Amino acid sequence: MQWPPLRQLEARRVALLKPSALGDIIHALPVAHALRCRFPDAEIFWVVNRDYAPLLHRQPDITACIEFDRHGGLRRYLNLLHDLRRKQFDLVIDLQGLLRTGLMALVCAPARRVGLSNAREGSHWCYTDVVPIPRPRETHAVDQYWHVAEALGVGGEPKLFRLTLDESARAWAHAIWSRWPRPWLVVAPGARWQTKRWPTSYFAELLQHFGGPAILVGSTSEGYLAQAVAANYRGPTVNLAGRTTLPQLAALLSLADVVLANDTGPMHLAVALGRKVVVPYTCTQIARHGPYVRGNHSNEALAWPVATHVRCHGSYRKRCRRMDCLRDLTPDRLWPALHEALEQCRSSCRAA
């Protein structure tokens, strides 16, 4: 079937498929804003893993979330497919690019179903339109997703990370921060991949140079990492790993002066909120998954990503026996970056 160009499409109901993970959801926010610009009166639904839905509930570009549990079993997945088909979408955009989300798009036929050319697991067979991604190994995830906005004719819009914070969460976070002198530093030592985890002893050693208070954050499963950092740091800490909701985490990050974190969701969330970040990079590549400050609407966020120089850097291996990168990417390598970020904040506080 010959479809008209996407830039001519009119849609009343749009589904955006980007279930996870947190960093990837943040990277997709500019596309959500572009969709709202392109279809100002449309209902725009975001299909998302239930764990991440609280971050999207108040977002101005989204009409509602369609939540699902990735580990809910076949019956719940089939119920989700039935619900998607029943909503009669005009346009479905799959930014996840896996078989699971490809099938979600397919059941929405006869809607226009858009995916990226670097989709995996055969999911591209489920689309009516495949958007080409030139040089995907050299292109940042935000810019890859943005090709969809360009295909729809709104690529000229600014890449905005629009996030509306929960006011009660923001008040809670302010009460915590107000106990401490500036600069306010958040530390996120966790990561799902073993190869992304900068050692907790390195975090603690780097914090010794700082000497001020630090708030530690992360998921429940990362609580032991935060505890290890706190146990080895002589300065004051508040360990909130596993003790915050996602809106509370966002509120904490929004008030931080500097965020020291691995290449994980909290770091990308901090950048979207306009915070300064310092990040060690081992197995991932800054060009593809570095802090994306170019699209931040406040233009205040500055990033200090520090990459290892070892031969296998940026290999995207989830596990590694050698971890040679850790002998290269020491606290002394990161201290100049953290020092500069902190000094900028101190200067801003003195000026204020």
C-alpha cells in the first residue's frame, strides 16, 4: 500500500511506545513535545512501564499514560494489546524498537506505524514507515529519536525536555536541602550494568576532595552501593537510595547544584532538569549516550563527562572480567571536572 508522506498526516490519537528505561524515556521527551506541536489537539498516549509512569503523569505534552508491567506475564501483555487495539490510534511511534513493542504497534493497524531503521528483533516488519537513522553508532540517542520529528515535519522545533514536577515532592526535597550549606551535591553510585559501576571506593575518595554534604540516591537494589560510599566518606551524607519515589528523586535532582553519577537514568534526568553533572564513562560512549545539554531549554546545564582511554572503551559490554578501565579512570581523573563544577556553583552563590 502506498502511504502519503508522514508530514501530511492528520492524527487525532497518537501512541508513543517507549516503555523503559529511565534514561531512554528522558531521551524521548523532545519527541513527545514535537508530537504536541505537530498535533496540538490530539490525544497523545505514552505506553510505559509502570515503574516509570509517575514521572510522566504531569507532563504537559502527554494526555495520559498506558501503563504495563513488563513482568506481568502473557495474560497481562495480551490484555495490553487488546487495549491498544481498542483505542483506535491514527499514529503509533515505536522508539523502543524491540519485538515486544513492534507487536504493540502491529495490533494498532490500520494506524500508521512508525519505527526506526535500527530497530531490533525483526520489529521493523511491524511498521508501515521506517525512519532511516544515518550512522547510528555515532549518533546520540536523542538525535536518533529526533529523526521521527523530522519525518513528521516538525524537526525545526527546539528539542525541549519538558518536565513538570510534583509540588509536594518539591517541597519535601527543599526541606531536606535546606539543612545543608551550598553547594548541594547528589551522588548516584548505582548502575544496572556491572561495567557502568564506578567503584564505591572511588566515589568516596573523590568526595574527600569535596568535603561537604552529599545526598546519595538510587534504587532499592542499589542501596548497598550507596551505603558503601557513605561508610567510606568522612563527610556528612544522607542515604536516600531506595527511599524516594520517582517524583521525589526528580525533585531532589532539580534542586541540586551538581550531580555526580554513572551513565544511568538519574544522570540523564538531572541533565533534563538543567543540573550540572559529572560522569565517569567506561563501557558506554559519550557521543551516543552522553549528557545531552544541547537540547535543554534552560541552557544552564553543563556537563563534565570523563571517559576512560583504554583500548576497549565504549564497548557496551555489560560484564567484564578485567575492568582495565578502572585502573585508568581514577578519582584523580574526575576531580578537576568536579572541582570546576563546584566552583561554578560557589561563584553563582556568591554573586546571588
